[in-house]
Amino acid sequence: MFNKLTAAGIAAATLIGAAGAAHAGKELDAIKARGALICGVGTGTAGFNLADSQGKWRGLNVDVCRAVAAAIFGDAEKVKYVPLTAQQRFTALQSGEVDLLSNNTTWTLTRDTALGFDFTGVTYYDGQGFMVNKKLGVKSAKELNGATVCVAPGTTTELNLADYFRANKMQFKPVVIEKADEIRAAFFAGRCDVYTTDASALAAVRVANVPAPQKAEDYIVLPEIISKEPLGPVVRHGDNQFGDIVTWSLFAMLEAEEYGIDSKNVDQMLKSDNPTIKRILGVTPGMGKALGLDEKWVYNIIKQVGNYGESFDRNIGKDSILKIDRGVNKLWTKGGLQYAPPIR
Amino acid sequence: MTDVAPVGERRQLAPPVDDSGALGWIRRNLFSSWANGITTVVLIVAVGWILSWFLEWAVFTANFTAASGSECRAQGACWAIVGEKWRYIFFGSFPYEQHWRPLFAVIAMLAMLILSSDRRMWNWRLIVIWGVGSFITFLLMFGEIHLPLSLFLFVALAVGAVGLILRRNIGAAGEMNAYRALAAIGLAGLVLRIAGILPAWSLAIAPLSYVETNLWGGLPVTLILATYGLVFAFPYGILLALGRRSELPLIKGLCVGFIELIRGVPLISLLIMASVMLPLFLPSGVTFDKFLRAQVAVILFAGAYIAEIIRGGLQSLPKGQFEAADAMGLNYVQKTALIVLPQALRVVIPPLINTFIGFFKDTSLVLIIGIFDFLNTANQALVDPNWAGFPGEIYLFAAFIYFIFCYSMSRYSKRLEIELNRGTRR
Amino acid sequence: MAVEALGSTPRVRVVPWNDPVVRGWVFQIVVVGLVGALAWYLVSNTMDNLARQKIASGFDYLGREAGFEIGDTMIEYSPASTYARAIWVGILNTLRVAVLGIILSTILGTFLGIGRLSPNWLLSKICEWYVEGFRNVPLLLWLFLFYKLISEAFPGPRQAISTLWGSVFLSNRGLYFPVPMADPIHKWMAVALLVGILGAIMQHRWAKKRQEATGQPFPSISAGIGVALGMPIAVWLAAGAPSSMSWPALKGFNFEGGTVIQPEFTALLVGLVLYTSAFVAEIVRSGILALHKGQSEAAAALGLSRGQAMRLVLLPQALRVIVPPMTSQFLNITKNSSLAIAIGYPDLVASINVTINQTGQAIENVLLIMAAYLTVSLSISAFMNWYNKRISLRER
Amino acid sequence: MRNTVLAAAIGLAAILPTHRAEAGPTLDAVKARGQLVCGVAATAQGFSSVDDKGKWSGLGVDLCRAGAAAIFGDAQKVEFVPLDAAKRFPALQSGEVDVLASNSTFTLTRDTALGVDFAGIYYYDGQGFLVARKLGKRTTKDLNGVSICLQPGTTTEANVVDYFQKNKMAFKVLPFDKVEDMRKAFFDGKCDTLTADLSNLYATRVAYAPNPNDFLVLAQAISKEPLALVVRHGDNQFADIVRWSLFAMIEAEEYGITSKNVDQAAAMDHPLLKRMLGVTPGMGKALGVDEKWAYNIIKQVGNYGEAFDRNVGPNSPLKIPRGLNMLWTQGGLQYAPPIR
């Protein structure tokens, strides 16, 4: 019986193994050989990264992955999404399980240095806020002394929260659960007085996650923003070429918005006389070569994903249910912080 | 029992109470004494109260047909959420229109398990059942399977080698030659393959669309993790158990160390290690599927526990068996594989089934590393804001499914224990 | 191999490759070499990966400021404390739930196990269905269920259920109840309690000796409890009965004052106890069933009541069968308490999980988890082995 | 046996090395040398210029000093190497300098093909226009029909053409081959406007205008010229130090820490300040420098606002308005990720 089971075991092992190990070399080569970008995304925040019922991922973070895939393969669909919890994300990136993390990760000093990562830009300038039930009658975060706070563990959110209460000499009691769904459920069930996370995510949760008998209007987001949270895609230290591609894919989306190129007019724009636009869209060659990509890389990004403004509006801005104001995420020409170095 | 007459005194005993019939049964089992009677009454009241409350909630005021959560929010249970979510709970995010695939995969696995529970199948048939069953299961789940050339070569080598060792001095000359040929072909082929002379050919069977493991979810995941966890842990647990019983000090030390290490830490820490650290242990760029990593952790964990059970079986064998085997002139491998193990394993089958029940439940821990097993999909079903607020219903449903599986297996193990003991009770 | 040395025939000189001793060593060295090579391969890969990506390593982070708050701590802790202290808080929380879980599930499980053997059909059936129901469903599911029930079924703090004349409050924030204000006398009361317990043990020994000598029973258990509790009460009274209490009161968002049993802790403890007691019940039952029928008959013949027979004759003997499997249940409770992470109780794994996230140093932290659990597990098994030896039959 | 297991586990833990102490090659070389070698533009008033006594000053110079303060705790341990535009990247690539603060624009080609990394934008520049005040033009939109002094074939020209075409404005070009000729022509009134990077125009106005107050730099930029610090590809640790030294200066301004009050700030019980100034350790270790790194920068060099005001802003002859270089909280672009 022993031998028979063993043999059956070996057979089954190899069956499972068929979908198993894959070897890779340098990052860009490995991605090209694999034929798909592996992108680590969050486990589900409406507007940033959320899989719909067909399993199709959507959101601002997802669009970054798609843009990078469009730049590399000319096809924004060649992405494999790996949903990661806050706990898994860094080791998944360190170990090479994902090529790129586009997961609402805050750019901080420690992560930039000790974790061995490179932040390749800022997709969304965020800040941490508080949401409370209207019934509590709280108007300001300064009134939260003694509150019970629901927060996801292992995030900068958790640290900012402790800092804010310390700096203001207030007390609080945290309730921490690893999974975002669970922590929200606990908040809406009344386990905590306050839910804290990035302001954008608060807006998303308020619109999309309030359970049925309660309404979005039952909850308010307090005016205080207690931290800076520049959220951006992250890559491993080491392969600068791939890091550059991620950086400039995001910059290309910004640059396109600045020059008024969008997914609808990009074909006309190919005929533009403007040398900058010609350079951006690869009509004048050079940029793609510098990155090691096809010259049409920006064209592919804009055609298939859209410029930054389009992506913002579609996922979290005015055309979405979240209706988040552009605020500091406006282009620098319009008073915001979003600024791309020239594609030249 | 308590009204034993004092010694030395003769007393006219009352005629025996009639304890036949329904009344007699009740008297015997429920009201045999005053204390018993009071206990019975108290329990009846308590159970009645709980049951009536539960039935009121779960049946009489329950809603079975609501179209959304808000319609459901009345007094009783909202079973409509189960009606709405059961497909997700059972099959997770497997492509919706392809749900028949995991369904049949589950059926195939259940068939495998049920067939294996029949003692008449405990021979070469098991290998066929598991080979075919696993093939069907994974073909349904993946949609396509690639059988690389090296696999065939490896199987040939393994069959040849095992045959050569086990049938030495026993098998007929022709049979041994067949093993030699198989082993030679396998070995030569593998060497050529590694040297790169043979091409990386593989047999592709792809009748269905490919579904990657991160879309798998629900019952098939739980079944696969538990079943294959045990199947793979089994041979490796046997090795560990033999190692622990070995008189070679280094081997024994290694096995004891490993077993105690694994048994001393929670499964969660192994799962975290597999999900978070395993990739760091491998050369850069080599990664494993997350599902496979969880499976590896379950196997490592199960192996240590199985080893301890098998050790119990080995210890229960009488010395005479070893001596007789030695007298026959069998070598260690033959002795172990042909004499010792068949008897030892027979003893440990019921506790093994209990271990399997344990793993069937413990696989639920993989939800902590983000794999969508049955409990996790049930949990996810609660997230939908339209249907929020009915945890009791969903969890009771999930508990019911788990109960059916575990309870039937434990009944089977009990029956088997009695059957197997019948042979030894002379 | 075990039998190789059985025959006591003088060793014959054989060529080395046929000498079982030599072969044994060669085999061992090969296996150890293979395992060592595998270990070396994995470790060198890891080092290479860490170095190449410039990932920090080492245990220096333990001394750094943790920066996160923990909701349920037994010792002084603030975000300004170090990671080491945060992990220590986690270990203490794990131990708290494990120790309470072990005690409560032993008590509950023993009653259930005896209940299953009751001549009362209804009682034994209820116990049986309890056992089958709880042990055939994953623990994690029970934890989720209890946690959700507590957080969704109980009202918020402002609508808290208040009982015992407004001194105890039950809400989804937990159970608040009053505790005596900290007072220096508490320290002396603890000392008195220890003295009382010592006294009770000595008293019990004396009673046992007397019973063995004269056959006179002595209510040593109730007397012992009396002594153990009486001492601290006497101290308390002697100190003038300082009875100022800290009462929970709704202030701002939550109750302040008093003390609280948090829902996460409750859900975890209840889940662990209900689940494990089902297994304990089975162990107790089979331990008692393993005794020869003559034991209970003899006890009955001596005129002992069923309760006395159980307490004085059956259970002490059954313990010998019960203790080894109970050890593994105790280990299970300890290890299963790690499921706390799923419902947000800040145990060891939860603390370390946050630490992994803040420091990015997974390897060191997972090693810490394993070392901590191994230590606890080995201590529990060492204690149970000692106990098992103590109660085992002394063969004369 | 069980003790052996435990011992083995602890042993395994012990063999894991602490190799963060081992630094990147550039940092090692810098430390061994005892000073940071910093490439700066030969003369760019306000950004890098040297006085008679050989003392360097300027915004770029201050950033190099910040790097030295972070690494050595001493802002003076810098050697400045003046480099002209053509030599700066080869000098960096060859290892002649460790870091460039030479008014280099962050562009795609440089970021990718040159083998360099841009480590933080210290000045958001852009092409603008200098006009005579008496002309009455106040914004770039008023420039319809002007005559422009230009060097043909430069990106400067391309930008002007783009901008005027896009806004449907007419203009006339007066081409010059040499900068000096062009400058002279403008101040002689041969053309209405001179175009170059804004920082350059401010410097030109101060240095060459007969009376600087007669001339006006129009505030709007028609192109993007983000001036960034540059390091070699491949040594991420050194790049991190350079980048976070700049971010520390920006962060300090945001929290109101200056060279004057930094000691008080370090004594405050504020978790953010404590962490940044090294009272709570951790950040320095992560970067591989002393825990007091940010304190040293601010104490010896000042925060970003101080450096800006002193070198190019209101306290300097250039009097460049902060504009885009204001903090993000005040409507500018200067933003530092959190130091934690």
C-alpha cells in the first residue's frame, strides 16, 4: 500500500507542480519571457484596486499596472494581478513573487532604505483621516480622546494614529484586524467609534461599503488630515531599467494630461506638429529606445489606459461613484502637485 | 447500583421493575433515581427553551426568498443570503459560467475518497483510483495539464528502482529484467534530459480554458489541501517514523528534532513562513505558486503528526515479526516494506482518518495567508454591503457542511476500528 | 536495524561494505550530508537574496521604538515602547489566554466526559451531541462566529446593557465591571493568598495521612479553600477593609474606570474552551472506559455514591490514561491561540505580524514566533511529563 | 533531545548576519576619503558660485553641504568641483564626483540612457520671459506680437514656438549665435523679450541689466525644467542618503524647524520631530548614517526655506519668488514623503 500511495503521490505532485516553478533572470527580460507583468495590488478598495464580479481588476492602482504592461508589451491586458494584504505585500515584492507593487503603499524613509525598495513616483497624494458615525456628534479629530479606533495593522496608518494621539496628549484604544473587510465590518457593527485610513479610502469605504440598513450619510469624515501619505508604485532595488519603466509610465500619463493627449484624441495627436508631442508619442524616435521599449510605448499607454486625468476621473474622480476631488492631485499647472519631468 | 443491600442482612426484594417497552425504557434511562429524574426535567426544559427559540429564529420567522439584504431584515434568520451566495461559497471566484468544473472536481475527489474507504480496494486498485481521480480533478481545475517528458522518465526510474529493491530474491527473472530495463531507460533518459540532449518535450492535455490557482476557491480548495496534504505527508511521515525508530543516532536525532520542532509550533507560523519567507529561501527569480506553498506547509505539518501515529503502529508490532523477517533473509527495505509496514499501517488507519479530519478543519487556517478555502469564501460572502449583517446564517451553513464531512468520516473511522479489531480479537 | 544486534553471536570480521555498522555510518553521513547541503543551499540563497536587495537583517530592531498601540495589554505599554516590549506584550497575552483556556476546558471537558457516561440517557445524548458538534467544525469558524455575534448582537457603549445596579456594563466594547482601587494592601493580600494556599496543601497532606491511618475522612477540599481564601480576607479586614472601588462610567466614547474583558479576548477564550473541551471530554470518557468494570463495581460494593466513586476511585486511576493525550490537547490550546490574529486579539503572532510589517524583517520575526512557541510547548510537556510520572502507578 | 531542537533553532537565528552595517561602494569611498565630492555648475549665481576667498555658496552648494552633514556630521567636509554642462555627466559616471548639484534637468533620456539616477528635485525651474517694465507686459499671455531674442536650434526656441502656436500668438525672432550678443541686444532694446530658464533670467537681470528694476521676469513658465540632484545608477544606499537629505530640509520647513530653533525642536515631546531629529533612533540606521543626520543638516545648513531665501530668494540679490518651489502646503510643489 505504501508504494502505491507513494507512486500516486508523485504523480499528483507533478500535476500540481505543472503550474509551479518558473525561473527568471533580469527583471525586464524575465517579464518579457513570461509574457505578463505580475502586479501586486490590494485586496480590494473601491476606486484603487477592486476586482469586479467577473474577476476583472479596476482602479487607479490597477491602471498603473496596465500602463506598465502597455509600455512593455503594447498590451495593457498582459498583467497578472496578485492581491496582497498589508502584511504580505513587502515580502511578496522582496522575494520576486510580484514585479511591482501598486498597492496604496506610502513612500517613507524606512521603506525606501531598509526594506530594499525603490519608490517610482507618486500616483496619489493622500493623507490620513478619520471617519465616525454622525450620531457621536464629533466635529473634529481633537475631540476623539478616549475613542476606540479601528485600524489595519502594520501600516503607516497605525503609526500615524499613535503619533497623532501622542502629540495631542490623547488616549485611544485600537482594534486591529489584518483583513480590511473584517476591520470595516467591525467598525460598521459599532465595535469602534472611529475608522481611520487614508482619506481617499475613507471616501471609498463610505460610498461603497456601508452595510445595507445604514447609509453613507450616517457617517462623516472629519476635516483633519493627520499625515502625508504619498502613495506610489514600488519596485525592488536592483534593476534600474525596470524601475525607470515604471517611473516613466506614470510620468507619461501625467505628461499626456498636461499636453492634452487622451485616449480619444491620441490618434489625431500622432499627426501633431508639436515637437514635444511628437517626441512623447514616439513619432520622433528616441524615448522608447532609451527605456528599452517600443517607440510607441506612450501611445500604447494612452490609447489603452488613458492619461492620468482620465484614469483619475474614471476610477475615483468625477465619473466614479467616489467623486473624490482632484485637490493636490491636480496637475502642477492647475495648482496641484502632480508634476512629471519632461520626456526628452 | 446504589441500592446494594448491606452485607449480612437478608431482605425481601421487590419484584423486578418492568423495564421493557417504551415506558420501561423511559424509566430505566431517564428516571432511574430521584437525582436522575430532576436532571431529566431540568434538561428537558432547557433544551425545549433553546430549541423553541432556535426554531423560531431559524424556521418560523425566517426569510428564505428575499431578493436583497434589506428585504430580509425582519425578525428571523435570513436564509436567502445562503441562496444568494452558495455558489460563491462553494466555488469562490472560479469563472462563474465554468462552475461545473469545480463541481465535478469535488465529485471526483469525493468518489476517490469513498472508493478508498472500501477495504476491497486496498490493493493495486487504489493506485489506479488515485491516479485517474487526481488526473480528472486537476484537469478540471486547471483546464490544462502538461506532462513533461522528465516526469515519465522519473516514474520509469522510480518504478524500476523500487521493484529492484523490493522484489530482490523474490521476483522471477523476467520480472527483474523488466525492472532493470525500466530503471535503465529512466536513468539514461533523465541524464540525457539534464544534459540537454533530449528536448523539453511535454504532453499537453488542454481541453478546457486555463484557470490559475489564485482564482480557485471554496470546497475544492479545502478538499485538495487536506487530501493531498495527507497523501504526500504519508510517505514522508513513514520515513520520519522509521527514522525516529532507527538505531542510527544521527538519523534518529534529525527525525526527532524535526518532528518535535514542527509539533511544537502552530500551523500558522508554518503558513506564514511558507507564504512570506519561502521565496527568500530560493534563488532569486524562482517563485512558487502561492497555493502550492500553502500545500507544502500543510504537508510539512501533517508529516510530523503522521510520523507520530505511525510510530505508534510500529511499536505495537510484536518482536517476532521482525525476527521472522530476518530469518527469511530479507534486507531492511524488504523487511520494512513487505512485513512491518503493511501490519503497522493497518493498525493506524483509524487514527490516520482522525488526523485527516483534523487537517480537513485545519486547512481553514490558510485564509490567514489569503487563500480562498471554504471558510474564507464563506467569510467573503459576508462582505457584500447589500447582504451585510447575517454572519450567523452563513457561518451555520458553513459549519453544517464541515460537520457533514467530518462527522461522516469519524463515523467511518469508528466502524473501521471495530472491523479491523475483529480480526485480532481471537 | 533494531534487530541487527539481537543474536549475541561473536562478531565476524567482514569486508567493510558488508559490515552493518560501517554501512550504518556511511548511510547516516550521506543523509546528514544531504540534509546539511539542503540547509546550506537554503541559507545561502537567503543570505544572497537579503544582501542583493540590501534588506536589513539582524535583531537590532528589537530595541527600536515600536510606534504602534496595542489594545489589550497586561503590562505597561505605549507606542514609545520598543518592539521587544510589544512582542513581550504579545507573549503575555498568548499565555493569558492559553492558561485560562487550559483550566476552563479541563473543567468543562471533564464534566462533559463524565456526563457522556451518565446513566441518564438525555444527559449523555446532550453531551454526545455537544462533543460531535464542536469537534467536527473548524475552530476558526467558531471564533469568527462568536466574534461576529458579540460585536453585532451587543449594543454600543451608550446603549450598554447595565446589570447589578449599574455596576456591570455589557456592550460591544466588552464587559466592564468595577475593580478595587489600587491599594498597597493588595500586595500583602497576594502574599497572604500564597501562604493560604501553602497552608491548604499542608492541611490536605495531613488529612490524607490521617485518613490512611484512621480511616476518618476530613473535608479537606472545602477546608483548604477556606484557608486559602480566608488568609487574604483576614489581611484585608486587618488593614481596615479599604473598599474604594473604581466604577466603570460612560465618559466620552467609552466607559472609563473599572476594568474590561474585551470582545476579542472573550471570543477567543470561549471558542478555544468550547472547542477543546469537546476533545477533553472524549479523552476523559475513554480514560474512564479503559478502567476495568470491577473498579466501579468494587466502589459500589464499598457503599460509595456514584459521585464519590467517580472522585475517589475512577478519576484518579483514569488520570494515568488521560494525562498523556491531555498534554497534547494543552499544547493544542496554546498553539491554537495563534488564531487570535483572525479576530484581532493582540497575541504573540499578531504583535509579530505588525512588527514584520513595520520592519520588513520576516525571517527574524518568524524565528521568534517559533522559538517562543517551542519554549512554551516544551515547558508544558515537561510539566505534564513530570505530573504523569508523579501519578503513575508506583510498582513495588 | 528537545533541548537540542531549541538550541538548533537559536543557533539558526544566530547565524543570520547583520549586514546592513556593510555600506554601498560610494558611501564607503566617501567615508574613506573623508569628504564628499560634489559637482556643481561653474558659475550659476544663486545656485553655485565661488567668492574671492574660494568659498562656495548657492542652493546647489547647500544641498551638497547637507549631504556632507548627513554623512560626516560636518557640512564643511565637501569638495566642490566646478563642471560645465558637457563635462558634468562624464565626471559623475567616471566617479570623479559623487553627486551632481549642477542645475541638471531631470529628463527621460538622462534618467535611462546615461546610467544616472535623479535623487530629488531641489528647484522647479521653467522657461520664462524677461521684459522691460516700460513695455507694460505683465503675463506671458500679453506677449502677442513681440520680438524675441533667441539662439536658434535650441529647445528654448522649440518651446517658444510651441507656446506661441498653441496660444495662437504672433511673434518675431531675432536669432543670435552667442549668448553674450543676445544679452547685449536685449538690454540695448533690439528685441522686446529675452527667454531662458526663469532662474537664469533672474540672475541675468541682476548681473547685466543697467538698472535691474527696469526689467521684469514674467512669473509664468512655459516649460518644465525640474533641476535635480544626480547620482550614479546602482548604488541605491548613497542615492537614498542624497534624496532624504533634501527631503529632510523640506520636511523641516514644513514643521517649522530652522537652524535657530532646531535644538528646542529636538527637546519637544512630539513623535514626528523626535523621530526626524534622531531623538527616537531608527531613521539614521535605516539610511546607514548617524542618527543625528537630520539634526546636523538643519543645524548647519538650515531648512529648505532658509537655504532658498539665503541663496536665491528675498535675502539674496536675485530675489526670485518661491513660486512653484513653495511647500505643497502653501500651493507649491515641494513635497517630502514622511520620514518614518
